[in-house]
Amino acid sequence: MVPDVALILLAGGFAVAAALAGLVLTAPRRLKIYAHPNARSFHEQATLTGGGIAFVLPLTGYLAWLAAHGSVPALALSAGGAVLALVGLLDDLREIARSLRFVVQLAVAAAVACTLLEDTGWLMAAAVALGLAWHVNLFNFMDGIDGLAGSHALVFAIGAQIVGQGLPGWPGDVLWLMAGSVLGFMVVNWPPARVFMGDVGSYYLGFLTAAVAVLLWQQHTLALPVSLILLSGFWFDASYTLIVRMSTGQAFTQPHRTHLYQKIAAIRGHLWTTVCYLLYAALWLLPLSWLCGRHGTALSAASLLWVLPAVVPLAVAAWWLGAGLSDVDVHERHDQ
């Protein structure tokens, strides 16, 4: 049974986010931000963006309240998330230099990693910092079709609660609030989307999902491989595609539409692709994460092996559809 506090956070987060998303939708035209079609987008006309503030504000506010009551990790998550959301909002308003974005992301990731892993060595902290920075960016890369990024955050928030059988403490409460507020935003983001979350939302969710995963692992509440399994739909696609583009000599820093999810969306559309990813998570990733979670919270080679079957179907689909390759290259490969 879902605890009363969880229900309050779910309902409250949904109501606040839905109201904020409605304000974004009905704001005066001079206050609206539009995303225009580009080399990586799948929309054909200018669409409202920046809607991620609908979940950024309640989540940041709650974390700030926890920080005010003495939680140092909550302070790190609140401040780090706020900085990255601000950078994302500025990027939505007017694209800022890629180098500046990366420096800020890496600085925030390093500060948060050192705070959450204060009792571990510098090598682990550095690895986690790089992982956090990469997850912020890959979440942004993967936010390219209606409803997909929000659905991915929901998979992690709800899946972690199921595997953890109701996660204790304020990190568990944050995940309930995340689930409710993202659902509230998805009222306007479900295919066909009327509002995009924008960089303000994708940077924030990329950071917060990864940071909470690290925190739960450090608190011996949820094994890190469990989170890696639940989040594998995004990190595997982004990483696989980047490796293919780099290894084939492509301009991998340029916008493109060769991610696995983009390949599927080009064939079947936004709604089918988003639902497909949700079903994959529910029918494959969730059972695997549950089995992985039964083996304790320690990080080991044996626990990491559970990640392998989670990504095998993704790897097969990515190879078959030619993730990272142009359509011409895919056809030539299949013709050989």
C-alpha cells in the first residue's frame, strides 16, 4: 500500500505541475519560448518550450526546504539542480556557448559528487562526477520526441519505489514528488505535445535522476545497478550512438537524428515509440531490476552483470536499425 505521505506528494506534485504547465501554455505571447524545427527535432512547426519549470519549481522548492532543515545532500541536489535548470533556461531563451555549458555542468557534477561521496576516494568521486555530467547531456540528447523524457523519469521514480518496496527517508519522498510533478507536466507533453520541457527540464531531470541514484546507493538503500537498469533506455542509446558516430569518423558534436529512438520514431511516430519504451521498461527492465535488487545493495561485478541482459535487446535493435548511421549507410550494410 502506498503511504499517505507518498499520496500527498504524488497528488500535490501533480496539481502544482499541471497548474504551472497550464500557465506556460496560456502565458502572454511575449513571455512564451518557442522551439523551432532543427536538424535533430521531429516537429515541423514552432512549439512552446520551457515547460520543464512545471516540475523544476516544486522539486527544487522541496529540496530547498529539506536543506533548510539541515540536510547537506538535499542542499547539494537543490543548488546543483537550480544552477543546471537556470543554464537550461538561458539555453532555451538564447543558445549559449557549448563550452560554457559543459564547464558549468562539470563543475556542478564535481561539487555534488564530492558532497555525496565524501567518504570515498577521489577516483570514485571523479568517476561519479563524469557520470553525472554525461547523464545531464544524454538526457538532453534523448529529449527529442513527445513524452519520452518524462516517461523515462517516471520509469525510474516508480521503478525504484517498487524494487525498494517503498524507499525510506526524504530521497524516497523526492521520487514520489518527481513522479507526481512529471505526470502533471505530461498532461501537456503527451503525444501530440503542446509544450516541450526544454533544456531547463531535460538538464534538471538528467541531473536529479542520476544524483538520486547515487545517493540511494551511498545510503545502502538501492543498488546502483538497479538504477542503471531502470535508466538504461537512455544511457545505452546515447552512448551507443555516440560511439558509432565517433568510430565512423562523423562530426559527432553536430545535431543529428540517428539515435535508436529517433530511428523508431521516423518509422512509427511519437506515440508508438514512447509507448514502446514504456512497455519495454515495464515488461523487461522492471523485472530485471527487481531480481538485481534481491542481491543486496553492494556494488560488485556480479551485480553489474544484471545490466547486461537489460541492454541486449536495445543493442540488437540499435544494430539492426543502424543507430548512429545515416539511412544510406544502413541500407548499404544490409545489402552486403
